[in-house]
Amino acid sequence: PKRPSDTTFEDYERTAFVSTDIDAVSTFSLDTDRTSYFLALTWISNGYPVDPNSVRAEEWINAFDYGYARPAGEDRFAVISDLVRHPIEGGWHLARIAMQAPDVRDDRPLNVTLVLDASGSMSWGDRVAIAREAAETIRQSLGARDRIAVVHFTTDVLDRYTVKHSSPDNEDVVWSIERLAAHDSTNVQAGLNLGVQLADEARRERPDAYNYIILMSDGVANVDATDPFAILEGAPDTDSRNPLRLITIGVGIDNYNDVLLEQLAQHGNGWYRYLDDTAQARETFSRENWLALSTPFADQARAQVTWDPAVVKEWRIVGYENRITPDHTFTQNRREFAELPAGTATTVFYELVLHEGVSLSAVLGNVEVRWVDPATGDSVSQTAAVAGPTDVEFDDADRFLRLGAIVGLSADRYSSLSPQVENAEVDYAGIHADLSALQGRLRGLEGSLGSSQAYQDFSFLLDELTAEAAEQAPSSGYSQ
């Protein structure tokens, strides 16, 4: 089937099972991105098969609201853990660990710097219209104490459209956003350089404000630095006490660089979103949503799970391939660890092989979460036990746990359609069988979740993934 042209994704090597005799510790950055999932929905809705390289299972899992209870206080996560029998692998178990941030009200003002891609590739489809709508919705969502600046870039910065930080209702700000249009080549470096400069000036003038740089682009950098790390090195943030938070907003299907946008956000102390149309732009940045997204609860957030080798024989994390970090870095505050807005949650699933005959009351291990408090700059940690083994059958488990597991395993299995080693054989039949089994499990949730748009969208997507896995299987050579 035809695929979009000139798309750039990173094929991260899938994780393997690890024996606790060799390594009983799993360390990873928390994550609240969900772009990979919404990209897949957009591709399918436009008649394209999902590129396995575009699939990051953690972003599919974290795209859904699982209804976690909020923590009792505003200074800690609610940590939830469960264990059920694996839905498609006999003899295995599946553990869920979730970290739910509290809803925090923070009256600190915002400094927002919009860095808008005005290059020629933005003329494809309705990219400019989506970016313009998102920018205008953000402007309208800001309060009287907030300030906003605007930068347009193509081959270089378009100076006539640059507006330094001003009141959200400033006529020059409104005019600049309205004039966004597509022009020449793409110099993301130039746009971000000026964006960081303006944001740093605003930070020094208003040290009590939170600072956001919002890049809206298709990610196709082709002038000056084109690598995300080189771009960030060229526009460094030198004040870690009150960091500049880089949010990336992707638009477009063809001619789209997911890697650049995802990595800029991950290593720029921010998060990454994808917008498919102007309605989604308005919804994502409506005042209610923006107030939550623009209130950081945890900077440089990461988790470390330590399994009890007497209970857990082998373990494997589902997804998070580019969020896994060496165990020794866990106590270090590093920019590539995640920023979590207030009220958001991170969910992770582990496939487990338990030792035979373990006690039903045994604890699997413990999880420690570490982060930096954005308001004080203090390092904070929190520890919780991971729920012990039970004989809960998958179909008897909480409906949202089942949904998250099906979503994560579907993404994980589908991503393996891309061979990890060149010329390696792909188990098409096994992948198709797993996806078909997960389809059956999902149908078991139709009675309780079938009326929700999220369930309907994922059901449609899983049907397409399963069909695509069947189509990619090589011919047997026999006539039909």
C-alpha cells in the first residue's frame, strides 16, 4: 500500500526479557507524550498503513485516560500497581505501574514564545491553518498577567513578523499570528535561536514566571543545523533553576520529521503533541486544557523499578525504548528526563515470568520516583511497593487496566513488523496471531467502554493493524 513520502522515524530496538539474576532494576524517564498514537490514527484515517517505525508503545498507552484517583496531597504522585494474568501469553503475567500527578493550581504568570514554521513545506495541506489556529487559541487562552512573543522562520527569521513579549491582546501579536504563511526553506536553528533569546530576556525581566517556547512545524529542517542535538546546542538554556520549556507541535503527514520534533521536546525539558486539524488545535489549547498543560508539577521525572529476584524470574518493559536510561543516572537531575504537567499520568506495563509456587501475598518489588519540584528547584523522591502476585484472570481485571494492556501490547507487537536487524526474519504469522487475539480481548470491553470515542478510535485502528500484519506476510507460493 502507498505510504506518505519523506517521513522520518527512528526504529528503536525493542526491549528483550531480562533475567533478574542478571539485572533486577529497570530505570526509565516518565512520559506523557501521545503523538505516536495520534499520528497512527491520522495515517489510517487518510488511507495509509501505519509505519511500524512510527510506533512508540508508551505514547499509545499514555494517550488514554484510565480514571486514576488523584493523590491525597499536592506534593506527591498517586502510585498504582496491579498484576494480572497475561492476555495472550499462557504462563506469563502483566504488571501495571501508574504514576498520577495531582491537580495543582498555580497562579504564577507565563512567558510564552511562539516559534512558527513559515517554510515552503508548510504549504502542504492545511498545515499553516492548523498552526495559525493553535497559535491563536494559545493567545486567547492566556491571562492578563501572561506575556507572549512571536517568531516566524523560513530560511532565516522573518524580522517583520517578530514581536517581543507583550500582552496577549497586543495588536502586533494578533497581526503576526494572522500573517503566518509558507515561504522558503526551513531553518529551525534560526527560529529557535531567536526564540530562546527572547524567552531568556523575558525570564530575566519576570523571574517568577514559567517560561514556554512553543515550536510549531513539520520538522523538516534543511538549512543550518538539522540534527535535534545540534539545534539545542546552538540555542542553550543556561539557567536550570527556572528552565525554558520547549514544547513541539507537529503538523502534516507527508514530508514530516517525527524524530526532530520528538527529540527536541524530550531533551528540551518539554513535551510533544501532534495536531491533525484546526478543531484538534482548538481543543488541545482551549483555556481549560492549556491551564493544566502549562502548570508543571514535576521536572526531570523518572522512575526506577527494582524486582524481587525471589518472586520475579524475568521481566520486560513494554515500550519506553528511547526513555530507558542507565541505572546509575537515576539520582542525577538530567534535562532529558520528563516534565509532567499537573494532572497528567504515566502508565507502564511489564511482561513478567514469575517463579513457580510464589506466595500470593508476596510483593513483586518496589518503585521509586524522583523529580525536581518546579516551584522550589528541590529534588524529591517517593517510594511504593509493587503489588504482589494474584490469580486474577485478565477478563476479570479492571476495565481500564485491560484497555491499557491491549493498547500497549498491540503497539508493541505491531512495531516488531520492522526487523531489528537488517535482513532478519519477521514472524508475520505470530504478530498477526497476537493482534487477532488482542482484537478478541478488546471486544470483551465493548459493553463497558464501547460508547466512548477513544474505544471506537482504537478499535478501528486495531482492526487496520491486524489487517496490515496479514497483508505483509510473504506469500506461501501456492495458488489459491
